[in-house]
Amino acid sequence: MTVAARISENTYVDSMSLMALSTRANDVDGVNQAMVGMGTDMNKQVIESVGLMTPEVQGAGRSDLITVVDLADGQDADEVFAAIDALRATGPGAGTGANASFRSLSQALREDEDSTLVVISVPGEHAAREAKSALQRDKHVMIFSDNVSLEDEIELKKTAHDKGLLVMGPDCGTAIINGKGLCFANAVRRGRIGVVAASGTGAQEVSVQIDALGGGISQLIGVGGRDLSADVGGIMMLDGLDVLAADEGTDVIVVLSKPPARSVKDAILERAARAGKPVVACFIGPSGSTGPLEQDGVTVVSTSRDAARTAVALDGTTLDGGSEVDLTGHDVASVRESFTSGQRYVRGLFCGGTVNDEVFYQLVAELDDVHSNVAGDPSTRLEPNGKSRAHSVVDFGSDEYTQGRPHPMIDPTVRAARLVEEAADPEVAVILLDFELGFGSNPDPVGAMLDAIEKAKATADEAQRPLEIIGYVLGTDGDSQNKARQTEQLHQAGVRTVSDVIELGALGAAYVREGRN
Amino acid sequence: MSTTLFDSTLKVVNVGATSFKDDLEAQGVSVAQVAWTPPRAVSPELEAAMDTLSRPDIAAKIDAANQEVVERIISSHPVLVGYEKAIDVVPGMTKETILHAGPPVAWENMAGAMKGAITGALVFEGLADTIEAATELAASGKITFSPCHEHDCVGSMAGITSASMYMHVVKNKTYGNVSYTNLSEQLAKILRMGANDQSVIDRLVWMRDVFGPMLSEAMKIAGEIDLRMLLAQAIQMGDEDHNRNISGTLLLMQKLASHLVMTDFTNEQKKDVFAFIESSDYFSGPTWMAVAKNALDAGHGVKNSSIVTTMTRNGYEFGIRLSNWEGFRWFTGPAQVVVGPMMAGFKPEDSGLDIGDSAITETFGIGGFAMAAAPAIVPLIGGTVDSALDATKDMLEITTTTNPNITIPILDFRGLATGIDARKVVETGMLPLINTAIAHKDAGIGMIGAGLVNPPFECFESAIIALADAVTSD
């Protein structure tokens, strides 16, 4: 046992800090045991009892700092003292600068009385309890969490409705309130088009398309995917319509959802007709793009593209071109002819649920034998976690792919592996990818997929197959990821890009469709 | 239908993922973050009890009772009136009685530190010649063991109090009740920490023959010392007066000094007493325990109240009392592990479990409940001054009101969090925060560290179930 002691005369450090320092000093390399303390009788007694007493320690005064260590064999004492001094200089809490935070929602609401909105992203089984306590304190609520029970959702929304409050969600991924993006939202221009949406990426797509067309968003209210079910009855969609109708900052309203239950749809159209301002009702469904239809004073559309275009036009902006997708410039004929005889299929690998749905409906309208992991019809539904069949689109944000891992908008791992796998399939001609930008998403969504894109291209090259990868960047240049920069990365990687979801589906179908130019 | 949401500046409370907070702050939105943790799973019995207690008529009854309790705690005015031998002043004390910390506990279940202290005390009292003989005597059934709390006392750590030890005598000028606690032994290797060698016994003898009598005589000259005022000053001087007592000790010594010098002892003896007091900042530690006990006892025994008037541990169990039950109905759960820095040469596995009556300080609102007042000891809670501020603010979640007589400057002179409401502990799942010393798990060694601990949830659970029963059965 090699005991080394150092006495720093007239050096005061308070005892509690020293006890903590001693504990950390025991972990220094080359130290079997260490004690740092003032030269008090109590400390000397402790040092004696652990067998580290030396004449220097014995002679230390009460205002002297003792550092005494039992060194490992061959360990230099000065090095150890220097390491302990370094620990003392940093202190246990140095640099953490922890922000004050609250232990419970009720504490936060009591101490922060003028807050207006509570955003909840705790595990689903606990979300309703937090939402209830927020409503009790008359706060609007956004519930990002999913897995909230239907009963809880109904109860929360009824309570909120009676109090004139909004409950956005459960499972609400996107909202923009007073120009501020919440959860997964994009940096879009502030304007006079209000959106109330039951779909997260659908709302993102409509808002970035409105932005791209020169329009802007007044408010974007999410209501969660189940709001328009017959059980919930569209409570928040109706309330959202009402608050946008009453909002002086909103001139045009877009309502966005999958096709709802008949009774709910009627209620919404009836309420929309009384809004006192133009309403575009977008029910994204299998009908494909049929162009805007007038119905009881409400413009009904079935694609995000038509929703955005119609809303911007109603807001007074004259648009170039029609609502038809223009594929000139995409070399449809020459690309199609370049494929080998076995390359027949298009595969879509998507992060956005509504992107997946819209592309699926596009493909179904144009091609036979189209499958998806989220298809309603069992005959066209892919096995959970199963392989693609013929034309397939996969929503990587669905439960089977997100159990116990982050959403693919954040973590590209699963989709990246699948991309490489699809590229190795000799029947695959075209692969479609989406890249969502904005708050909450991966800081560099394209960058995170570049390795996989390269591998996919290399795999096809080796097999001497042309492979067409088409990417759609859902976002704006105002998003921190920057749409222009993301697009540029795709071009450099040999990926063709399109300007909206409908173009993505249309082009994918065009490249593999037989017998047409 | 219009909405307030669009008419006011967006201000968000974020419950969950902090990335959402970061994104909002980047957009200039003010965000309060809730560091959310899953709620505790509660038993059906507890849920039923909480349902009962939240019925408006019952809740109103409890709220009114609690109001009376906190008024009594806050308006209590503890003063030091003397130092006397336990046998002369402590109710129910006999020569064969040993008082200990915590709820009742049988000899065979006692922690190492408590057994070490008991055997040392038996030798000190002359009831046994050796520690071995004392161990035999303690196990024989001839010695009466009883909790300090059941004799108007509190005892630090093992809390071992025997007949000839000198006690603080603290009187409540408002309500008249008297509380007692013994004297600080100052060092680490001491009886209350479980040590019992000859140096420990010798010190106890000197305390009995010189230190105690001199303090007693000084107080006869002084009359009384206003402890509530001293405690208020000490908290403003950076103590929390459970683990940091330096200001309190200086203030108390300042009050005692002129009287100590006037006693009939030799200068040599006076010098020894002054040096002994100087040897540890802990001299006044027990004093503040007695102050807390004195105020809380005044608030005890108010029917229908859910306020915790005692939290205490014996190294085997943690026990609480609620004001509702006059006398000594204990609700207990297993004693917990204290987590914190250790003295040189000791490891966490050497630690005895949570022990001592000193959690009476947290019950009153100082100690762990006033960490914000004592930034110098934030290393104890392993973090930053911010974390100490947060911890202190958190305690408002489980208490009834604040005590305007004792305030914390850095929290804008907010009063101590006062009146732990067992209902709120169960509702929030937030447990009282206690900072405390760590004794070795074996007899005969002493203090080996200091740290933080929470009570077990079980004692609050059983108390609330019993309270629901009590308030509905009359």
C-alpha cells in the first residue's frame, strides 16, 4: 500500500463539496482509495480509521485541505493529485445548466398561469389523464400521443366542446397556431387560409403546397385520425370549422380527411356550407383526382394538390396551368424503354401516411395489381413486415414498423434497409421515396438516406439494370433542413425529384404503365 | 364559436418530448417543460379511498381540519428553556428505558447502528460492563425500548436516549407543549451513529458531567432563547438546518456564550466546552429537530386532518403519523437506501438503511424541503443550484401552505412549505424529499456518508386508506 498525502495550507472548501469530491476521486485511474477533506478532527479520525493516516495528515491544521490517496502500484502521486485538482475545478454540476422544469402538469399550470396550450406526447395510456387536467384548467390541448382509448377521446372532446376549448388529437402530428409550428409542422408563409385536418402528413403537404403556390396559412388545426369516425362524430372537425369561420384572420377554410363516415361527412358539409366563407373539403380517397366538385356551396376535392390549388385560387391568387399533372420534362417514354424486360414494377417506400395513401390511390387508378401494408382490402394488403408484391407501397410510419423505435421521419434505418432490398429485386423498375422536412423531423432526411440510395444504385448497376429512384421533398426552404439543399443532394445522388405527392404517384405509374406514351 | 387560442400570444406547456420544446423555443414561443414521469400504479383499495376523500363534503371537512393544523404549526413559538437530564424531565423515562428513533421496533429487527448505540448506552449507564454483556441484556427483555416520539422526544440517527443524558428542553410559548432532544456528540464515530468504543463512552461521560451541566446552568441564567427567530435567521444565512447547521450553530452559540462564561465551572472546563462546540457545525442540529417536533406536536390530533405530523425511521421501517389520530398510530413501510456521497473508504453497500427522527425537520419544512436556502450543499443532491431550487419548489405540490415566519430569500422570501398533505402525496405520487446522514450497516462503526432519501409510498398508502375509513365511520 502506497499512501501519498498532500496538504494545501489555508485552502477552504466546504465539507459537502469535499465529500462529493472524495467519492469522485475514488474513480480516478491509479487510485485505490482517496479522501479529500479539511484538517478537522473528524476528518482525521475518518482517515485514521481507513488506514490512510500519515505524519503530514496528522500535522494538518483545520484550515488546511488534506488530499490523501492510496495509490495503485507504480502510480505517480503528482499525476493523481493533478487529476483530483481537475475534478475539483470542474465540480459535479459544471456545464449542465439545467433549465428549471416542472414535476407535474398541475404544478406547471399553477406557476405558469397564462399558458394557452398544453402539448402532450407522453405514452398513450397516460395522455388522457394529462389532457383532462389541462382541460380542467381551461387550456387548449394538443395530444401528439397515440394509443389513447376511444372512450377517453370522446370524453375529452365532449368536455372541450362544452368549454369552448380545442382538443387537437390524439395522434395529432401537426398544427400551426398563430404562425408557430407545433410538433411535425413546416415553416410556411403566414396567410389567410385556415386548415383543419385529420391527417398529419396530409396537413403538412397541403400547407407546403399552399406556400409553394404563393398562399399562406392563418391557422392549421389538427384533430387526429379518429375524429371523423362515426364514434367520435367529428366533434373537433366541426369545432375547428367553427373557430376558423369566426376567425378574422381566415378567409378560406380547408377541411382535410380520409373519407369519413357518411353521417359525419354530411354534418361537416352542412356546417361548411354555413361557414360564411369559402370552404374546400378534401376527402382523400380512392376516387383519384376528379377535379373540384361543387356541393351545397362547398368545393369538394379528393387530393391534397387540388385542395391546395383550389384554396389558393379562392384566396384570390391566379394560378398558371390547370390541375392536371404535367409530366413533360420527365422523359417518360425514353425512361420506360430503358428498362430491361423483367423490370415491371413500381415500389413506394414512405414515411408519410397520407403520402402513402395518395400515391396508392394514384397507382390503383392507373395500374393493376397494386398492394400496400395499409390497404383496406385484404386481397391487396401486404403481410405485416412482409415483402412487396407486384406494385407495392409501404407506409413505414404504421404500427408494425414503429413498435419500440422512432418514427421513420426521424430514424431512417428500417426504410434504408428496405430500399437496398428493393433495388436487388430484378422486377423493380421504379422506387418512390418521400422526405419530410420541418420541425420534429430528422435534421437531414436526405443525407440520412444517401448511403442506402448509393447502395441501391450500385446494386442495380452491377446487375446492369437501370433503376429510377424518384424523390419528393415535402417542405420549404424555410425549414431548417432547407428544401433546395435537400433537393440538390438528391440530384447529386442521381435521384429524380417531383414537386408534389400527386406528381410522385403519377410519374411512378407512368414509368411502368404499359402501352401508352 | 371563436377561440381564445388565436387571440392571445401562444404560450405552451410541453408534457413529454423535449424536442418539441426546443422547436417551439426556436420560433420564439415561451414553453414550460414538464419533466413527466409515469404515475404510480395504485391498488384498488387506495383508489377507492382517494375517491372517498375527494367527495366534496368529505374533502371540505378535511380541508378545514388541515387549515387548523397548519395554523397551529405556523403560530407555534418554540423557545429553549433549559438543558436537563432525561430522567428528570422526559415523560415516562426510567433507568431501564432506552428511547430510540423511528416507529416501534423489536430488538431483533433493529439496525446495526441502533444495536451498537443501545449497547454503548447500557455500558454508559452502568447497566452492563462490556458491550457483549450489554448485548445479552438488551436481548433479555429487561430493558424497555420505546420510540423517542412517544415521549415528546426526537433523537438524531439511532436516537438512543438513556436516563442520564442531557436533553434540550424546548417549550411552545403559544400552546405550552414541551419537546426534548439530546445533545450533539459532534464527530462521526459517535453513539448515535452506532459507534460504542471507549472513546465514545468517555465523551458521553464528559457530556453528562461537564457539558450538559454547564449548558443547564447557562440556561438557568439565560431564562429562554427564542429558537424560532434563530431558525429563521439561520435559514436566511444559508442553512437548511438538517445537514447544514453552521449558521444556526453560530447564532445559538452567540446567544449562549455570555451565559456559559458566567457558570460556576473552571476556565479549563469552559474552554473545553467552547472547543467542543467549535469542533462541529452540527452542535445546533438536534436543536432544530426539537423546534420542528415542538411545532408539529401542537398540530397533532386534529380530527379529520390528512396532514403528516411525523416522519421518522429506525433503520428497519419508515413511519409516519397523521394529525387525525391523537396519540401514536403509526403507518409504516420498509426503510429505504440513502443515496449520496460516501466518506473515504466506504462504499454504498456498507450503508445502513435510512434511520433517525431527523426527518422531523422535513415534516416541518426545513432540511430537504428548504434545499434552495442552502446552495452550499447542493453537492449533496448531486447537481446544480437550479436543481435545488426545483426540488424546493416541488415540495409545494404536496404541502398545504407556506410558513411566513421562516422564509427563503432566493425564492423571493417564500415561506417554508408547510403541512405535508398525505392526499397530495398519493395524488401526485411525489414523495417528500429528505436529506440525511448515512450510518454504517454494522454496529460500532459510525457515520459513513450523507445523501437523499424518500419515504416508502406504502406508509402514505396505508394512512390514506385508514383515513378514508375514519372520516366515513363517524
